[in-house]
Amino acid sequence: MTTEPILTVKNLSVVFPDNNGGLRALDDLSFEVHPRDFICFLGPSGSGKTTLLRIIASLLKPTTGEVNFIHNQRPEIGMVFQQSNLMPWRTVMDNIKLPLELENMDESAARIKAQEMIELVGLNGFEDSWPRDLSGGMAQRVAIARALIHDPDLLLLDEPFGSLDAITREHMWVELSRIWQAKQKTVIMVTHSINESLFLADKVLVLTQRPGKIKFELEVDLPRPRKDDIRYSPHFGKLARKLREAIE
Amino acid sequence: MDINPLQVFHPSAKRNRLWLNLLSLGLGLLCWQVTSVFSGVEVFILPSPLAVWSRFMVAVQDGSLFRDIGVTFSEVVLGLVVGVIVATVLGYSVAKSRPLEQVLSPYLVASQAIPVVAIAPLLVLWFGYGMLSKVLICALIVFFPVLINTIVGIRAVPQAFYDLMKSLRASRKQILTKVEIPAALPIFLGGLRIGATLSVIGAVVGELIGSKYGLGNLINRARVGYDMPMVYVAVFMLVFLALGLYGIVAQVEKRLLAWQEQK
Ligand SMILES: Nc1ncnc2c1ncn2[C@@H]1O[C@H](COP(=O)(O)OP(=O)(O)OP(=O)(O)O)[C@@H](O)[C@H]1O
Ligand SMILES: [Mg+2]
């Protein structure tokens, strides 16, 4: 791609203070993200994936290294957390329109937009449900709708489907892929599923076990739009094998 | 949350068991009546429930009861309001600032370690026989449970909600109103429920020590005048006052916490 990167990370390291000299979570990461990229970090548990997203979202400061955004300003971010992170005291509708409330958008306009998002993620009829009454998959869909509603420039997805069963998860891949194509967002996603990263991403970066370090990069040249059966194509299998070997 | 305080001991008790409560109360009253009539205990020691009831009717008709109820009620509510406001503001500040906690914690612990009942005479001495001293006693007694529950409630707000709000560039005020208050509310209201009943105790203690009006004062007056049924009337009024306040808080909980799982 020839566009200017929306995000540039240089020599990023994160060390958490602990009792014996600090716990190194991320070690010397450098990468660029361009507008409309779908980048996926693939790494085992504890490789610092969540930490990386929290750094990008400016929730955490790097110990050393730099995180620079285009125009030196953090863009609007939509974040989907490892757990759905819905507010139990808000209905589905009210959870989804939270980002608009924070922008002080007019209530009726916010409801209309939230209704559109509810339709996009296929939750019609559940507007007034409490989070406690949702299944894991429905809750994650609410979280995705909430992350998209304010039309952010950058989506950060932290194992968004980790808590779902295999069938629901694969269904959600197709949904996310469709939403991504429709909305043309820049996405940074972290996961520990090889299939998930290949199905969704343009580029997969493999992280090592703690401390997280980029040890392999893979351009995913599978055609889009990707459908369910792409996972059974020989090329998909070849790429999956490459990633598998990189991890081991 | 159940509003019938008789059911708090056994939350699974259902509304359709209400008749059991009533039956039990009726039997209790009957035992009391029978004991006081047939046991030969002096009426002065144990007046019968009927005697208490007729004394109640007299006091209602001549209006004297309402003044005392009004005074005690005002003290209890004012004390509750003052105690809750101070405890909430302080509790929030302490929960958000470790240094402040370090500075204040000796006083906060002391405020709990000193039995309010023991310093109530001092407060009456300093602030007089009027309502002010009672309001302060109520506020003090309410203070601690509300403070602790506010601190615990705010500290229990999951980090993930802060992350979410900050990723959306929420302001401090938005974080307060949209996350901290609703998240801490269940625990806070638990403290308020305890505080409401404690406040009644505070007012009575203050009034018994020294006062012009109020149900505690009425107990003293009636006792000195050998008007035992009136003592019982005053005690029952206090019970109803405490139950009423408890019921109001429980109702508020039910309204505000509808999102919580119903048991
Ligand atoms: N706030 C923190 N303070 C101290 N240590 C932390 C903190 N956050 C994360 N860590 C540590 O940093 C390491 C990386 O954690 P992180 O949550 O980023 O991993 P992850 O790749 O997201 O793992 P998982 O796949 O299990 O979610 C872990 O060893 C974790 O214990
Ligand atoms: Mg994680």
C-alpha cells in the first residue's frame, strides 16, 4: 500500500513492575498500519496481545518505544474487549448507544443509529433485553455494534470471539468480514486462532510466547469477499501450515 | 429485593406465606394479652395489648403523639441526609485517592471504634437539648456503614469499564455518572438500608439522654408518669418508623436495581 500509515509503532516494549526486576510483556515491536488494513496479531496466551491493544488505545503508556498516529492525534477508536464488557444496568439499546451519549448526540438521533446497528448485527427484538439475558454470542454482537456505532477510524478487537463455541464463532467471522467490507474500517485484531486470523486478516503478525516479539509476518492473499468454504481451499491450508510452523 | 422485612431472614419466603407472618403476629399478641390478664403480673409492668391500643387511640385523638413522631422523624431523616451526603462524598474521595485514604483512615477507623452511644451524652451537652444534637448523633451513626459501602462499591467498579470509557474519550463527569454511580449503587444502597434503621436508634438514644420532644422523650415522660401503655405506644411507633424507612429504601432498590437478577 502506498498510503501514509495511520499508525506507526517503533521499538515498543512494555515492562510491568513486579517483585523481581519487572515482567516484560512486549519486547521491541515495530510495525505500521495503513488505512483499511485488517491486521491480525496471532499469539499464545500471555504473549501481550491485550497489552498491545491497550497501548494502542492509549490506556497504557509504553515503557520504551513510540506509538505514533497520523496527524499526531489518536483517532476515534472502537474497541471490543476479550469479555463483552457490557454494562449490566443498561439494556442492549442503551449499551449500544453509549458512545453516542458520550458525544452528547441528540437522544432520538442516537436511538435511530443504534437501531441500525442492532439490525446490522442481527439482534432485532432484543433492544430492551438486559445483558444478563443474552447468550455469549449475542453479547459479543452487542459489543461489536457498540464499537462501530460512532463510526470510529480504528477498530481494536481483543479475541472478540474467544468465548464462543466453534460454530457461532465461524458464523461471526463471516458477519465481521461482511461488516468490515461494508464499513471499510481499519482493524487491528488479536487472537490465538490460526483459522480466525487467516479468514479475516490481510496480514498476520505472529507473536512469541512472553515476552511478545514479532517473529513472523504473513500477507494473506486470499480473495475477498471470503466465504465460509474458503477454509477448505488448498491455499488456505498452505497458509495455515506456515503459521503453525511459525508458532512452533 | 423483598420489601417485607419479616422475610429478610428467609429470602425464599414468598408473598403467599404472608398469612403465616400474620398468624404468628396474631398468636404473639394473644399470648401477650393472656399473660398480662391471667399471670398476675402488675399492669404497671406489663400492660395488655388492648390497653396499649386504647392508650394509642387517646394519644392520637388529643394529637400529642404526632408532635413527638414529627420531631423524631425529622431528626432521623435530617441525620440520615447529612450522614449520607458526608459519607458519600468522603467515601468517593477516599476510594479514588490512596494518599487521602492514608491521611484519613485513622480518623475513619476511630469514628467507627468509638461507640456513638457512648459519646451521645457529650453531643447533647455541646449542642443542647434541641434537634441539632440528635441530628448529629444520627448522622454519626449513619456515617460509617454508608462510608464503607461507598468505598467498597467504587473500588469494585471493574477496570474494563474504565478502559471502555477512556477508549471513547469520556470525561471524568461522564465516567462518574455513567459508570461509577450505577456500578456502585447496589452496594451503596445496602449501606443506606443499614443506615436508615441505625438512624432511628441514634435519634432515640439522643432523646433519652436529653431532649424536649420526640418519641425517646415521650418514653421518658411516660415512664416518669407511670404511664406504661404510653411507653409501649412510643416503642411501637419507633418500630414502625424504622420499618417504614427500611421499606422506602428497599422500594428504591427495587426500582433502581431492576437490572439485577431476580432471585
Ligand atoms: N496491568 C498489569 N500489571 C501487571 N502485569 C500485567 C498487567 N497486564 C498484563 N500483565 C501481564 O503481562 C503479560 C501479558 O498479558 P496480556 O493480557 O497482554 O496477554 P494476552 O496475550 O492478552 O493473553 P490472553 O490470550 O490470555 O488474553 C501477562 O503475563 C500478564 O500477567
Ligand atoms: Mg488478552
